[in-house]
Amino acid sequence: METSHINAPGAGDDSQRHSTKRGSKKEETPRIAHTLAACCRCRQRKTRCDTGLPRCGPCARTNSRCDFYDPAQRKTVSRSYVVDLQHRVKALENELAIVKTDELEDPEVIMRSAAAVRMQESEDAKFLGPSSGICMTRLVIQLAKECTGSDSIKDVITDAQAKDIKDRFVEEDGKPFSKVYPLTSNIAAEGLPSDRGLVDRLVHLFNLKVQPWYPMLHEPTFKKDLEAVYAGSDDPYQQFVVRMVIAISLQKVDSQYAGLADSYYLAALQSLQPIIEKMDLKTLQCCCLIGEYSLLTSTRTAVYYIIGLAMRLLQSLGLNEERTLTRTRGGGTADFLEIDMKRRLFWCTWVMDLGLAHSLGRPSALATSQDHIDVKWFSTVDDAFITPEGIVPGGGTPSLRKWVAIHFTKMRLLQLEIRRKLYLKKRDEPKDDRHPWFQHMEKKMKKWRDISPEDDVGMGLDKFWFIGRYHTMVVLLYRPCPQIPRPSVDAARKCFEACEFNIYSQRKQAETRSIELTWIFSQSLFMAVNTLLWCLSYAEIRRTNSKEKVSELFNISLDAILLASERWPGVASAHELYRNLIGSCLRIYDMNGDLPVAAPSPDDSTSPESVQSHYRSRTESPATLPTPSIATTPESTDTVQQAYTRQSNHRCERTPLLQISNDSQAQSQFRI
């Protein structure tokens, strides 16, 4: 067989060799010899095959395909394959040099770099920006490598451990069950519950647990729709809204009714098409209901996309400007109820969008700053006193539920302000966390916290809950960010105290079921662990917090993650991942001084980005990565535990708002 001995490009070039002899400073690249069989075309034509790459001379002159038979692979291979291999070897050598170098990359570049994470192995990568917390995950990976003296995360999490984590996720993901109750359904509910008393309690639960967050429905109007449906109305909007309210309420009752709730959700979707075609205010309401349901359960609906469509529809309807929402579609003047509902739907939709943008690190769909929004707040009186003609005389007393909805919206606006200042475009100021803007921002956050309601009156949003959300913003404010990639030790101390408070409180909330185990709850636990691990890179934090105390704190966080795994498939695999990472990072207590972690981590298949990409509920939602939903407070651990115990005990003494017995008669009322 005729073979060719191939040198690197430029070999045999006399002019280049002579120029080198004449004193040219350009050095020749090292020559790598390759032995290739003659190409198939030259062998067939019985002509000499030269040393050309990626094609030999005869094939290049005739623009023919240049292939050779590789006996090792037992197939015909393109001659350009050799060039591709050379490029790959060079790229791998460069990557290896970057990993082994002691020189750190610019911290700002690391914190600003986004990530493309696959939600499932069969899916394309999804974009996640800095505010999503993906950068904190990178810092934790680097910390684990530094503490163990490893060049790769594979040395921290062995292949066997990574396989166990992946196998556990596959096992969870293949089962649509939590304990013994199905989380999803493949069959739509054929009808509505026959017990109207039960339905009324579910509606009451919706008004008490959902409306204070997103007051998207006018309660007296919905009550009329409910009566019409039970009277035999086949109006698509009424059929959809009634079933969605039942589905959402069942999700909030208990996880054992999740599969039943999903069946009502599927039934509601059967009426969605004619509602979507109208593209009006009712369409926007239905999109918000789907978004709320998607935030609660492992649904097949992509919440990010449905809220994105809602934002586009909102702008198309002109609800983002006060002067346009006061007009009807026909050009007339809208009545009082319609104007109020437009304002409510604007704020509900935008708040959902801001929450998703915050969690995913993506821009809000409304490319307008808060300063340019002139839409007024909706009426704060109870819905019973709001009519098309105006507010009923004597009904002007503010409703706590409406006030809470506005207060929650203001929290999202504060998060938006922090995100725009620290996580988006690079600014000249601030350059560190001692800048006056931080004190100004913290003062606004404290004011928001201090005016929070003392009692929740059954809503589940009491003072304790709002204090936690206040400290969520503290972590967002002081953790590493693109604007300030290396915060001060004082910032790290604030973050540590924040996560310490949240871990204790969230474990208690999960145990007492005083809060819904949403995917946001799960991700806030992940982010708390990530932030705590980063805080340990400061020697001062380790000096004031013993290894035993920190280990106990991590054990509590792992317990909370296990409790969350009862509701969300894939979370149990996160428990195994963090157990290995925490063990590696705690070795930092054997080291002296600060350990600045800023170097990028290699793209390993066993990295938390790839494993945490499974923390989802079969939906394209922000449940895939750690999100900055963390809280913090300066109180000591004992004080935190005592404060929460008093709050939880007080709440447990109240009469349940909705009691559904477990006997066969009650179960039969829900049977499809």
C-alpha cells in the first residue's frame, strides 16, 4: 500500500527556510510527522498521492473528495480528519494550560459570564445570566477544588459518585410519584366536584392564598362565573377559570391531591383555544392563572414562555400606560371595574415576569425602567365593594390582602433596582460595597421590612415571612456580582448571617408545612448552601464561626433539601451532590488566610451546573438552577430558632381553613 509521510504545513518550503537563515525572527512551528495511506482516488487511478492536507494535490486540482481507508476504524475517512485532530489537540493543550496556570481570570468576567445549561440530556442548552446564581455555583466548585488541591471537579466528585447522583436522578425522574401519591395526571377530569360546599372551601382557599400575591380575579365576578358553570354554562372562559381555581387550590391543600389537581388543569386546557384567539383581558387572566399553577407544580407548561406571551399581550393591549388602559378597545371610556382590573393584571403579570427574570438572570420582557411606569396602583378596598360604577359607599376601608399584594410588588421592584445596578451594564460606580448607594439601598429595604404586616390573618404572609424576604434582598445586594466580584469581609458576614437565618427558618417551614414547597423554595435552599460555602473563603468568617457550628448548619440545610425532595423530582440527587461538595469545602478550616475564589471552572460533566440542571419538574422553569431566593438576619442562631418556634406554634393553633378528611366518602368526592 502506498503511504505518504506528512509534515506540518510549511515543510519543504525553501523560501521560508532561506528566510529563516537570513535572520528572520519568526520561528518555525514544530513539525509533526504523520503516515497516511494514499487516498482512494489516487489508488484507483494508480497515481502518486502527495502530502497535501486536507486534500492531496491531485484531488485539490480536480476539486474531488479526498478519502482514505482506515483499517483501524474499518471505514473510509476524509483526509481533512487529520487536520481536525490537530486542531482539537491544540485546543485541548490550550485548555489544559489555562486550568493549570496560577494566573486568575478577571473576576468581573467570571461573575458576568452567563451559562448555557441543559435541562435534560436530550435538550438544547438554556441561557442563565448572573443574577440566577450560576456564578455562585462556579465559585463553590472552585472552592472545592482549592480545598482538595484538585485540578478538576472530577477529583472532588469521583466518577462513581457522579454516577450515583445521576442514577438517583434518573430513578426519581422516571417516577411521577411523591411517596404514594401521583404528582401528575394523564387524564382530564370529566366533571366538577358534586359537593358545592367543598368547592366553596377551595374557592375560599384561593382567595386567601393566591389573591394576596396576584389579585388577578375580581372575586364577585368569579363567584357569578362559578354559579353559571354549575347551572350548565358552556362558556369557555368560565369553564377554564373555574377548573383552574380548583386545580390551584388543590395544589395548596396537600401533595396527595397533586395528581387530582393536574387532572383539573388538563380539563381546563381543553377550553383554552377559543380564549387565546380573542387576545383580550380575559386571555391575559387565563395566562396568569397558568403561570400561577406552573409555579406550584410539576406541570408540562413552560412558565417562562407563558408569562412572556402574557407580557407581549399586555403591551399590545396598552396596559403598560395609564392613559391607554382607561380606554376601551372601541375607543370609549372604561368603567371603574375594568380600569381597576387592567391595573391589577398589569402589576400581576409584570411581577411574575420580574420574578422569572430575577431567577433566570434574563432581562425583563418590559424594556422600561420603573421610573417610566405611570400605571397607578389598583384599588385597595375589598372586591365586594368594587363595582363598574365605582366603590360602594361605606366600603372604603383598605383590605389587608390588597395591601399585601402591593407590598409584595414593591419587593420585586427593589430587587429590580439591585439587579440593574449590580448585575447588568458595567457602571463607573459603585466600585465596592462601602459606596453610599449600598447604605441608601439597605435603608429602603429596611423601610419595606418594617411596614410589613404583623399578622397574616390566614394568608401565610406574616411579619416573619416578610423579614425573610427582606434578607433575600440582602444576599442579592452583598454577594459577588459583576459590578463587585470580590466583596468585603463585612459583606460576607452579612451574607452568612442571612443564610444562617434562612436555613433554620426554611427547615422549620418545611417541617410544619407552613409554606408551599414550590420550586422557588427548593432553589432558595440550594442558593443558601452555595452562599454559605463562599463565605467560608474568608478567614474572618471561619474565625467567628466554628467548624462544628457550620457543619451543623449544613446538616440542617441537607435535612431541608430532603424534605423538599418529597414534592419535587430530582431534588434528592441534589442532596447527594451537596453532601460531597460540603465535605470537600469544610477542609478549608485546615487552611490559613483568605482563599479568594475567582478562577473559572472547567466544563466538567459532573459539575453542579450539569447536575443541578435536573432540578426541574418536567417544565421549562427557573427550577433548574440555584436562584437567589435567600434570607438573612443578624440575630443569633438561638434567637432565630426561638422566634420561629413562637410564630409557627401560633400559626398551628389556628383552625385550618380547609379540612378534607381522609375517609373513603371524602376521597370518593374527588375521584375522576
